Amino acid sequence: MKSAIFIGVRMKSSRLPQKALLDIKGKPVITHLIDRLKLAKEPQSIVLCTSVNPEDTPLVDIALKNNIECFRGSEDDKLDRYLNAAYKYGVEFIIITEGDNVFFESDIIDGIIKRYKQSGADYISCKGLPLGTTPHGVKVEALKKVMEMKSESDTEVWGPYFTDTGVFKVEYLEIEPELRHPEIRLTMDYPRDYELFKVIYDRLYSPGHIFSLRDIVSLLTSNPEIMNINSKEREAYEQHLKKSATMKLKKPTEASRSRGNSKQ
């Protein structure tokens, strides 16, 4: 069974332009993420999944520089991009991460893959982690089925296709209590998010050392003035998600036709 971490990332961002390339401690944000993901033991590879748009070429260069795989696909349909990347690299189970979310924890990624080996679930995730730190495990056969079912071409928000349709076997990994802090915002969409990330690295970073999510949670819960740097962005972010979270399914006849034309 081959598993891989997919990093969904593009240069296009109206709220925080070119955020994946913003500098923290002399490195682009996306490079810090790659460094953290390399600590995971279960996945066989890491694939940076970006688009065919020429403006995303610098991301391809970063993937090559950091000795990870790269795939270029659809600009707006993340799920199409992930499915075709899975076909290219012969992957059965994907851990999906986002390029603007730096603080994924490698042992949680490994835990999701181990759970899949035990249960064969279609979708495995976690509840209660800080916003922006939750990896999502997806079985490629289930992803293929979603592609047959959906009629939406912009899949910025895609989780409900797996969790809300009642079609798939969904499981959630148990998270230790000290990491259950959904009130903490660790996703980078706005300038204040970037400011928070820089403060976290100022406090915790040293070259060659990857600090843990536990270290971050401890820092923020002990210093609420740091956690509050980006607290006002939560409402705007949630409103943006609501606008983007459109789940459109094909009618039964359309879905049957799609299955007949789907790639094997």
C-alpha cells in the first residue's frame, strides 16, 4: 500500500499575495512546511500539487530544490488535481495538507495512515485541533467516486463531499487533550496571520530543529497576547469559508454517465 502527503498550494491569493513564498527566518513559508512533513515516517513520498498556471512555476522550483515530487494540474479543482497526481504516482491513500498551513504534526499524519491500514476507511481526519493543523486522509478510490458525483469545478472547500453525503466510511483519530484547542488560529490567510507565524518562529525556532505543535499550543495558551494577534481574522475567515463551501452533486443519470467515462 503506497501512501503520500499531497501539498495543495498555489501562488494566487487576494488576501495575502504569494503567501507560500513569504519569508520566515530566511526561508519561504512553504519550505518550513516541507521540512516538517519530512518527519512523517509512514508516507512513501511528498508531492507538491500546484496548477498549470505559469505563475506557480516558482513552487515547482522549490519542490525540486527540496527533493520532493511535484504535480501540475487544474487551477481551481483541487480534487481533480489530487486524483490525477495519485494516478501519476500510483498512490492508494493520500494525506492532504495545504501550503499556507505550516504546523502539521508528523505523528498525527502517521497515526492517520496507520488507522487506514487497520480500517480501510474512505476519509480519516481529526477534530479539535487548532485551525490550520488538521491533515485529512483520503482513499483514492473514494476520491474517484467524489469526482464522479460532483458537478462543482471549484473545490477550494471539499471536505463535505466525504463527510456530508452519507456515502463514505468516515473516521476520526483521537487527539490528546492538550492539543484540543480549536480556538487557536494557525492558518495563514491574512497579514496578521503572517505576523503571528513570525512571532512563533521568533520564540521557538532554531536552525535544524523542528518544534512541535505541542510547543506552539503551550506558547500561545501561556501568552494570550500572542494568540490574540490574529483573533479578529476568525470571523472574516469563517464568512469566506461559507461562501466557498458549495457542494453540488450530479443527478443520478449524470453520475452514471460520468462513471462510464471515468479514467480507470
